Amino acid sequence: GNVGSFPASQSPYSGLVRIQYGEGIWAHSWVLAAGETGIPFNQWIKKDSALTPWYYFLDVRGKWRLYAIEN
């Protein structure tokens, strides 16, 4: 499927990551979002961001963690 990658602060659920891990980790984290096959990612994210799985990559004291929000 289509995948988008951008700073975690630009995702609609970034507040959950900021609350759980703090401002410093949140500010340096990235997110991958998976769209539906056959639909350009830019169209998908505007249409169905609530149905999009979000995978946050967090650098917590030098160890990478994956934080997933799947709707």
C-alpha cells in the first residue's frame, strides 16, 4: 500500500505520544502512516485519516521503540 513518512508532531495522534513520552522524545520522533492500495497517499490521508494505521518510531534513551495506533 501507500506509505507516508513525516515528523510525529504532524500526525493527528501526536498528542498521545507527547503525553506518554514527553516533549523531547516527541519532538525527535517520526511516524509512518499506511494508506490504501490504489489511492495516492495524499488523497487517502485527507479522506480517511481516522482509518489510517500510524506507526511511531521513538528514540528513548538510545533505544528505538515502536508505538502503533491502529484504528
